[in-house]
Amino acid sequence: MKLSDLSIQDQYDYVHKNIGIIERDDVGCLEISGEDALDLLNRLSTNDLINFDYSNGSITTVLTTNKGRMIDVLTISKSFQGYFITCSLGALEEIIEWINFYTIIEDISIKNVTSEILYITLIGPNSNTILLNSLSDRIETLNIIQSKFISHDSVDILINIEEKNKLFEYLQNLKISNISNQIFDIIRIKEAVPIFQKEITQKFNPLEAKLEKYISFNKGCYIGQEVIARLNTYKKVKRVLVNIEWNSEIIINTGDKIVFDHKDVGIITSYVYNPGLGKYIGLAYINKGFKLQEFIVNIGVEKNIKLLITHLENSHHQL
């Protein structure tokens, strides 16, 4: 029996003691090259891409609109021709259009290479160190991508699709097996990692999503910089992303409003059942200044749901 055929509970238990693989079909990849490629990306997104040492891996940045709202989260790493941009597959065409819109006289070339690469996430104890030392000698196109997880050992890997069989043969020899995407979602929600069309939309800005670690407040201008700087300096963020929990199975949708005492206090963006807790866990944008941690709410058509908010300590923009 494959590991992915086991129950979610068994798979969840497995990755706390062993390493599992998730093939990421939600990730797109662009390759951008040309003399002005990095400078243009630096002027379009939040992080300092110019002064990063790409021999040390990858850097993550947020592509924002002129209103400081999120288009997508991008991770930049070195390629043979220029730079890889890994992003959300669903945002790929919009990102290409956005880059092309701001390309005037710049020397750049951009290519969709999603079909040419394999993107996987390894999750489990020491996955970010045990495999890399030996993999680098076996996979010529190995590209290490910064993991978005903090509390769980993990590493993201990008390789040329032609080396897929070689990679998986090696991983199978180490008894490392595929796990369900639901496990990824459980860990993602526990760690409050936003994704495209859920937490990452043009309704929200990166400060609301607690993505300050991907923002340089010292670099020069970029699209949306004035808005983000003003929100940060004057603490004008109106809502923040938090973890939520509840016990019972309910029918809700992304974007459903959370209503308390006849007032809208937030918007639910993601949720999944966590077998480790025996509860449902989710992410929601909650209005800043809302002080209750446990309360009875209506969510969408569901009434009288006992909701628990878990505060995250990775941002100074707290409730």
C-alpha cells in the first residue's frame, strides 16, 4: 500500500517521524533573463532582490498593485539563463502580463517553463538537511527553494523534469513516499502560510497577511511602496490574518463573512480538518481591535459556531 493510500491521520502521524514528498501541482515557474531582469523585478515587488546573494539559495518577495494589494508571492532563484520565478500556477498569466506592462525599454525576456520543471516539497524531520548533501551530487539541475514553513522541517526542490525518474528512484531507495496534498494544507494552515485565491487576493495587502519578512522597508521605490510604508509607519492595518479553530463539521466557503453580535468581524479564507487535534482549523482575516478570543459566531449560512482565535506572534500588526 502506498503511503498516500493511508488515512489522513496515519499520514499526519508519519510526517512527524519520517520524511514525505508532495508533488506541487499548484506551482508555476517562469524564467526571466536579460540585463535588466533583476532590476525590473526589484522595482515591481517588496523585497530587496538586488543585494541578495543567490549562491545562498532563494529570496521571496510580494508582487503588489499600485494600491499595495497582493497579486502573488514570488520566490526568485538563479537559473542557467537568468532567474527562476516560482509562483502560484493560477497567477501565472497575470504575473506575465504585469511584468510585460511595466517593461518599456528594459532588456528582458520571460518564458513560461512550468512544463519543463518538477517542484516538490519534502516534509519531515531533518528533511532540510539530510537529503540536500547527497542530492546535490546526483541531480545536476537541483535548485533549493526557500520553504515557507517555520515550525515544520521542510524544503522545496525545483529540478528539470528530465531528472524526475532519477530523483524519485533515489528517494524511493530511502523509503521516502508521496503523501496527500491535504497534509500540506494542514501544515500550511497551522503555520498561517497564505496561498493564491485564498489569503492572497487583491482584496488584501501583505501586512494584513503578516508577510513583513518578505518586505524591505529600506529599499527604493516599488509598485505599491508608498501605501505599504504608510500602513506600516502609522499602523493603519485594518485587519490581520489569524488561525481559527472549531469542533463541528459545517458547510462554509472561502470568503464567507464571520458575524458576531450582528456585525461583520472577519472573513474566512481557508479551512481543513486536522486529525491531530480532532478539530477543524482555518485561517481568517479578523478586524484589528477585535479582542475576544473565544466567541459564538455565524459563518455564511451556519449559525452559532463556537470559534477560537489563535494569535500569531510573527507580526507587530496584532489584533
